[in-house]
Amino acid sequence: MQVHQYSSNGYHIILDVPSGSVHVADPLVCDAVAAFLAYLPENVPVTEESFRAASEKVKESLSARYPASEIEEAAEEIGELWRNGTLFAEEAALPRLPVIENRPTVVKALCLHVAHDCNLRCAYCFADEGEYHGRRALMDFETGKKALDFLIANSGNRRNLEVDFFGGEPLMNFGVVKQLVAYGRQREKETGKRFRFTLTTNGVLLNDEFAEFANAELSNVVLSIDGRKEVHDRMRPFPGGKGSFDVILPKMKAFVEKRGTKQYYLRGTYTRYNKDFAADVLGLADLGFDQLSVEPVVADPAEPYALREEDIPELLAQYDILAEEMLRRKKEGRGFTFFHFMIDLSGGPCVYKRLSGCGSGTEYLAVTPWGDLYPCHQFVGQEEFCLGNVDTGVVRKDLVEEFRKVNVLSKEECRTCFARYYCSGGCAANAQHFTGKLNGVYPIGCELERKRVECAIMLKAAEADAAR
């Protein structure tokens, strides 16, 4: 059993990690739960006998702080939660590690690199100005067709498939994007499959033609902007060094207006230069955007903009500021969504997704302009991780097996982390880059994820409270 307790914005929250149950309680119940955890036997299932024995000790330990009748009531309430499986739960229902590592998988998503070229020179770009440490190139239609056919052929019985047009800057190859979507729609009729197409763009080439196409064909469009003008321009300039904010902002506003109720996201990256990133999120909201995501930069620690361990307290505080402001604005009718605070407490992903995450290297692959296959976009250009290509298919079965073993049950650091079933063990690429192991963890990312999960659950608690 594992229980995580914390307070946020006036809410006292109890998370039962194995069951995923969330309880909002008063201080007495929280203190009683903490006492039960101290007195219940470790590493064995709770029984009626052990619960009763612990209950007597809990009552005694709290007697100097609370009235006996209230302690008795709290103990009875906690007993009901335990008996219905929502507190002090065991993890017996989870699949065992061999089941996770040997489960059959199919490919269900591709990151299609239609452009290894870019019209910006973002300082933190892991893609090396769009070249991915290789050469500038645009994907041709024939290679893209082979990629879609590869996805269909390797998707098994799965009907719904996802394709993200990526770069570099994919709108530098917009003609091929349109051709590939048309080809995908044709293949849907022939195979019974359904494509969900998305595209990630820096916004420089946004225009009415793309907006019309996106509204007809794209399930989501991700627009890259870092927030305040001075923050954005410092990290996302044109090749000559001039900032891009003034060029892309009006284009993004016009696009979102035309987008209507369809999904989009403004996605930013915060660095050590803007550790007050909540101001960037709120600034974008003030500009009228209501679907937002700002991610922490992941960079070589030697880079001046890279986040460091000593920055963590300040960054955690920013998430609290953001969550509290989101609540205030929602009450005022000015609400917006923040990607990392979106959480499903009632359903959520299937158990395999909770344990193994995005499926990079097994269910999700990236395709280069010349058709090479990689575990995900962050591995592209690292030849030791090339899995094959769209002509031969996946030939590095040994690598696939390594990625199949990346999950929270096999990571020592994840076993005691309360957020493990929400982050699914974190990003394999970040782990590889920072530890040299796919099954490692990126410590800064872990700290930030735990705070995001806490804020997300608090927002859900506030939502439920407001609905009463």
C-alpha cells in the first residue's frame, strides 16, 4: 500500500496510489490516516485484526489533540474507505513485470518528419535547427506514402491511428502534407482504419489556406510560442537573429479565431531565463488563447539556459501560482486549460499505458524524410537507435525489446513515487540522454511532474467542490 498526503490551496488531499482514489479530508482525518500508516504492518495486506489493532493505537495517539468522539468517527470513516478498496489498497491487480515486458504490441502512431529544415533558429532546439544532426531535407510524397502503408500494415486490429506532421517546420513542406492526408483518407476507405492527423508548427507560415485545410482535416494543431515577447524572442529568433514574436502572434491569433471550437494548443518552452513561467502562461491567456502548454526545457546542463536542481523550489512555486490563478479565472468566466494539469481521475489510460507511457520504440515511431525509423522524434539522428526504414520495416528487434522493458515496474526510482501511474515512468529519451540508460530517470523532470500531478488533483478537488 502507498498513500500520499499533501495540502494545496486550502485543500487537504489524500491519494491512495494503488487504487488511484482521491479523498479530500479535514485535518483530523488526514492526521488519522498518517497515524494508521505508522501503525499498520508494512508490506503485508491489511486485515480486520491489524486494522482494529492500529485503530486503537491511532485513537490513543490523537487523544491529546482531538475529542474522542471525533476521533472515533474519523476511524470509522477510514475503515469504510479501506473496506471498499479506496484506501490502504494493495497492488495485486496490476500485471506482473513479465506480462508487461512480453505483451504483444502494434504500431499505432507515427511522428512524420516531413521537413528536416526550419525557418527559425531556436536556441534550445534538440533538432539542431531542424537538421537533426544530419542534413536538411524534405520528405517526398512516395516516402510518406510508404510510411502510412507501414503504419497500416503494422497496426494489427487497431482501427484508430495517429500521425503527427513534424519538423523542423512541417509547413515548409505543406504540399506533401496535403497529399499525404488525401492519401490517408483514401486508405481509410480501403482498409477501415481511421487516421487522426495533427501538425506542429512555429507559426511563421500560417495563412488562410492552411487554416481552411486544418479545420477540415487536422484533429489538433500545436503552435509553438514561448510566452512574453522578450522571452520568446530570446530563444526563438529568425536566422539573422531578429525575434519572431511580432511575426507569429497575429498569425496565431487569426488561426485560432478561424479554428473555432476545434482543438489546438499553444506550446511553449520555459528555460532558466524565465523561471517565472507562470507569467508567460497567463500572458498567453490574456491574449485570448485558452488551450495552453508550457514545458520545461530539457538540455545539456552545461547550457546557460538549462534548468538546474537549485531552480526546483522556484519552479514548483510557479505551478502553485498558476493553479491558483486558473481557479480564480475560472470563477470569473475567464478559464483556460493547461495541458499538464489535465488529469482523468475516473477513467484515465489503460493499465498498460499507466505503466509504460507513450510506447516509444514499440507503439510509436518517428520517420525521417528518407524513411528511416526511430523510437521517437528525440532519438532521430542518433544512428545507434535507427530501427530500420519504411522499405525493410523494423529490423532492430533487439532495440524494440529494450524499449518494451521501459516501465515503472522495472525502474527502482519509480517504485516508491506517488506519481508513477500518472507519468508512467517519464520520458525514455530524457532518461537516455541524462543517465545513458533507457530505464533511468531524469530527476528534475520527476520533481516537476510530482508537483504538476498535485496541482492537477487539487484543481479536480476544487471543481468537485464547486459542483456541490
